[in-house]
Amino acid sequence: MSIQDIVSVCAVKFARLITSKSERGVEAMYDKLASLGFLWIMLVNSINLLGVDEIILAPSKSKLVPVPLVMTTSEKCVKAVFKPKEGDIVVDVGTYIGRFTLLASKRVGRSGKVIGIEPNPENFKILKRNIQTNRSTNVVLLHAAASNREGILRMYKSPFGGWTSIHNFTDKPFDVLCITLDACLEKQGIEKVDWIKIDVEGAGLLVLEGSTSTLQRSNNLKLIVEVHTFSNEIEIIEWLEKHGYQVRFLEPKNKIYHIIATRKKGV
């Protein structure tokens, strides 16, 4: 939901207030106008202060509530370097409910494109709503899991939050379509990409193994990968270096941290 959408909603609410049968007095109308104006100014200033101009729908118990698009501490280190430009092609693997998908959509503009891939069916429904609410027409969404093969993949839902993993940490399994990025992008008619963000709860190496051709063709590609120390941590870094990429840590090494990989010069 954009600022313009919020203005429209407030205008409708104001119209209902001033036409209320129980409050026809001029003074009451001005009081309502002043209160609404004050709240509107507070809302706009808060959004500007946070550097946010999108609203995202987030799950709260059994409901979806609109909240400003704000990043966690770990996500902020990613946002600091995740800066697609006009016309870029971005692939967001493990979109969750669309935080970075929406950021990328705004930055790449009409001449760019964002591919969002999310396996969790509940997350995917919210993701679709968020893309529709923000009118992001340059986004293609795929309900699937990215891996190193095509077929069907058994995954598991966490009882806490919306994360999903190939590792059986829970008793909530589900099957989902499994694709490779190479095959996915070929079907989209995309040869080169500019950004790939991978946040797949420990399955990053499988995503990379299914992206070999794309990585070789994309000379200006930047990859941001969430790395888990309990799952293929060293293998991910070694794989990237083997394929001509240099790796930089975006935050102090912990159980979960992020890296950015860029192609080595002359490779």
C-alpha cells in the first residue's frame, strides 16, 4: 500500500466522520478534521523517519495487519548493500512475505524485473497479497523451492514464525514443486541477472548448484546468501570461490550470518 493509498483511505474515513448523523455541528467537524490531520502528519513523519514508503501485510495471530516495511537488525546489513538499480534483473529466493521483493521492485522500475520464489504455501498467499497491494507489476512470483534438481521436494514448516526448511526440525512436512534457477530463468527468457538473494534456511548450496549456468553468464552478478553454521557453511564459500567469486562477510560470524559474493576481476 503506497502513501497515495493511505491518503485515499483517510479521505474516505473523514467523509464518513463529517456526514455522521450524530455529529452535525461545525465545531465537531473541525475537531474531527484537526484530529485526523494530526494523526496523518504523525504517520507520514514516522514513515519518512524510518526510510519507508511501502506498507506490508504481516501475519498477526489469525489476521493480516498492515505495517510499515521495517527490517530486523540482520536484514538491515543486507539492505545496506542490496541496491538494485533501474533496469536490473533480481532473483529473490526464499522471499518469505516479500520484504526484499518489494524493495527490489521499486528500485528496478518498469524496465527491470524481480523473480520471487517461495515454497511455504501460507507465506506465498501473503506474498501475493503484498505484491498486489503495492501494485508491483514488475514481479513474477513462483510457488516453488529452488534447488539443484527439478521434481517434488519434501519440506518442513516451523511452528515458530514462517520459516521453512528441508531439514526435519518439525513434524509439519509438505511437498512442493522443486526447480533450478537455471531452468526457471530459461523459461522466463532471462539469460543474465544482476542480483540473487538466497535465504533458504540452510539449503543455499543446493540453490547455487542449480544456478551454475546463470552464474557463468552473469558478469555483473552480486549474490547475497544467508549462511547457517550448522549446514554447508564452508561448502558454500568454497563453491563460490571455485566458480570465480570473492566473498565478503556482511556481519560478524554467528550461527546465522550473511555474505555477499561478487565476481573476481578477470574471471
